[in-house]
Amino acid sequence: MKYLIIFAFLVSSSIAAQDDLFSLLGDDTSSQEVRATFKGTRVINGQSIELPSKGDLQFVIEHRFGTINSGAYELWGLDQSQMRMSFDYGITNNIAIGVARNSFQKTYEASVKSKLLKQKFQNGSPISITSYHAIFANSIHWATPERENLFSSRLSYAHQVMIARKFNQSFSLQLTPTYIHRNLVELESINNDYLALGLGGRYKLTKRVSLNAEYFHQLERPNENFTNSLSLGFDIETGGHVFQLHITNSQGMFERAFIGETTGKWSEGDLYFGFNISRVFGLK
Amino acid sequence: MKNIFIVLSFLWVSPLLAQKYMSRSAEVYFLSDKDAVEIVEATNNQVGAVIDLENGAIAFQIQMRAFHFDIALMEEHFNENYVESYRYPKATFRGSFVDLPKDLSTPQILTVAGTMEFHGVKKDMEIEVSLSLKESILQGDAKFDLLCSDFDIEIPKIVADKLANTIQVTVKASLTKL
């Protein structure tokens, strides 16, 4: 029996000696993080799990034109536009801060975005989680300047958790539970708080072009006049720029506006053509 | 009986390991042509390397995603658009020293002939390597050029006059005895 063991040892050794040197090196990819789940920091209107890398300043300029069904007189919406511009800066690879200005209600924004969990290729999390917190302050003239108006009435807030998985090189999906609060609403019939669940995805058509879709379902509608936001678009990446072209039923470009206060209906053709252009500047 | 067992197990271990040197932290640095508008450079210091001094066999294994760039966006584009690391997660080189002298106490310039597999393309190459053995550390250094076009790495026309086709590769490896 003992001889048999020794014999086995000898046989195995002669096989092992001829074995490839690569077997010694193994194949450890466990620590590698999945990257580029989305091309941009936004799926379309809403935030994606991505944020600017450490030391990168990202400038995004966004436009939404008027409704396409407004006819030739308005050049199918191109005569009117809403815009938003934002600067986001990566303090670390996991935390970014941002400021933005929207032409809609002359709204200023400040935000913090942080990566909480990163998807790994092997032996790690199957999903990535990022959180996003923003405060919005409109700066339009008071509707009733004769009464006492408080600054806090201008404020509203959005809190989001983005949960995403890159299923393969082409396909990524994201769930976005969202809570929005407005300090002051126009009518008693409008709720101050609303909850929504977002679903976003992208499918890469080529290395540098992807098809994106995004939907926010209002779980608690602020008011029955408001509809759910649905957007479809393309991402086109060229070096340091990402161009996003899309059609959406939301004209607002910040969370309170497009998740809570969308009024356009796809069924009636109240659709807005729009684009986002993002440019990254390395500041390190 | 006991003695026989010890001797035999010694025999089992010795031919397998005695002359093999290995590292999991060899460094590969690459630089695209300095004259190009966009300088692309990156370092990977998690490269696996094995050299068997008995038969002169050599093997390198490079995880493509472990290349670190100063510019994060460049790193993303390198992986996603150029080397396609999701499809070809590693590059390998396997070969052997053409002639391996017994005495390596002073650095020797030697030729390694072998096959580079990178981006799914295999190419036979000869590489000049400086090799020395001091205090049981086997030190190997090499510098050579690769052409993107040899390995089917596509440079889009729009950036073709900014990015160089020639990549200078520098390898530094300190291998310890297994």
C-alpha cells in the first residue's frame, strides 16, 4: 500500500514536471472591479452609478427643446429650449460633488454622489451601488411678494440609491429608488413628498455607441396631472466627450422636475428632443 | 522504509521546483511613441513571471485590467475600446532562452524566442533579455517594441494621427526561487 502511494507520488511528479509553467501562476482576477457600467454619469435624465474619477472635473451641458408636436412654426420645438449646465468634481474615486444651474424655474443645485459598493468580476459583489443626494433652490421672483416669503420655501431635495449590474460587455441595467421632498407646493392638492422607482438600461451597439432607455415610475404621485418619465436615446463617445441624444416626455433636467413633474404624454406626442454633452478635464 | 520514503519524496520535490523562479509582482510599463500628440503610458506591477533555469523555459502572464494609467478615462478607453480586456483579459508570453549559460553572476544579454499572445493574436518574437542571478534573486530586464497593427488593435481614423502604432514595452522582473 505504502509502495503504491510512493509510486503515485512519482507518477504525479513526472506529469507535474511537464506541466505548463502557467499553472504555477494561477489565474487570479478576483480583485478586479467591473468598470464602465454606463458611459456617462447620467443614463439619460437621471444619474447613473458612474461618477467622475479622482481629480477629474466634468462639465455637462444639457438642452431640451420644445415639444416635437408643436409644428413647423416652432420648427418642431427647436425654437424653444431649456438648458442645464453642471460641474461635477471627483474628490476621490468614490465621492464626487457637483453644482448646477437649470433654466427651469432658474434653479440652482448642489449634490453629493458616492459609490458605496462596486461590482467585481469574481468572488465579490454582483452589483454596484451608488447614492445621490441633491438640494435644489429655485430663484424665480416670488409669485406674491407682498406676503412673507421664506428662503426655505424655495428648496426641494432628492435622494436616490442607484443599484446597477453590468450583465455583460454590452448590457447594463439599473434600478433607482427615489425620494423627493418639496418644502412648498403650489396647491394643497399636490403632495410635498413623492416616491418613485427608476429603471434604466443601456445596450452597446458598437464599441463607442450605445442605446439607452430610462423610465421613472411614480409610486406616490404628487398629483394626477403628472405622468411618468420615459426617455430613449443614444450615447456616442468620442475621446474625452460623451454625446447623448434623446427623446423624452420630460422637459426638466433635474430630479424633482423630471421624476415628479413631468406633464408630457408619449401617447399624445408631447415629446422633447434633447442632448447632453459631457467633457472631462483632468485637474490633477 | 522511512528513509526510502524521505529520499523518494525529496526526489519528487527537487526536479519539480529546484530550478524554478517566480514572481507575481513583475512590472510591465508601456509608452506609445513620444512623438505622438497623445502620449499613452501605463504600468502594471502585478505581472506573473516564471523562469525555469533547468531547461530555459520562460512564461509571463499579464492581466490587462491591472494596467494603471494616470488618466482614468484613458484607462477605461484602453480596456473598453482598444485591448478589449473583457474578451481578452490577459496577455501571455511563453518561450525559452536560446542559449542559457550556467554562470549568471554578472548580467548576461540573452535571447529569448517565443510566442506573444495579446488581444487574441499570437506572434512569434525574439526578445533581448538581461538576466542575472544574485543572492538567489533572478533579475530579468527587457525592452522591446510592439506594433498595434500586428495585434489587430484598431486605432480609429479620427485619432490615427494622434496615437502611435509603435508601443515601447519595458519589463522588469525580480524572481525568487520556488
